[in-house]
Amino acid sequence: MLSKTESKRMNDTAAADHAEPLTLENVYRELQALRERVEDLEDLRDLGEAIAENAGKPLIPWEEVKKDLDLD
């Protein structure tokens, strides 16, 4: 079963989700928001990979990390 967004054509979705007029400034803002979302998704994917790669490895106690980094 497709979600409502997936079942719509791109033009229908864009028209329904945006009350603002289509201007270069608005398109630019939307592009920036989409780029940030892609970066967030890439970060999430990288985190998942790092967690999977380090599964089962012993953790380093926070006190030891602070000492090694001279945070105390």
C-alpha cells in the first residue's frame, strides 16, 4: 500500500504542500531544507553503520575519555 505522498504525482504534492507562490527565493529555501534533510539522513546512516561495526566491542568509560582529552 502506498502512502499518500507516494501515490501522488510530484506536481500534485508540490501544489498541495505549498501555500506560498513559486519564486526563486522560495525554491532556494526549499532546496536548502532538502539538502539539510539529506545530510541528516546521511549522518543517521553513518551512525547506524558505526554502531553495527562496533557492536560487541568494549566501551570506554567516560571518566577515561575525559582524562585522555584533558577535560577535567
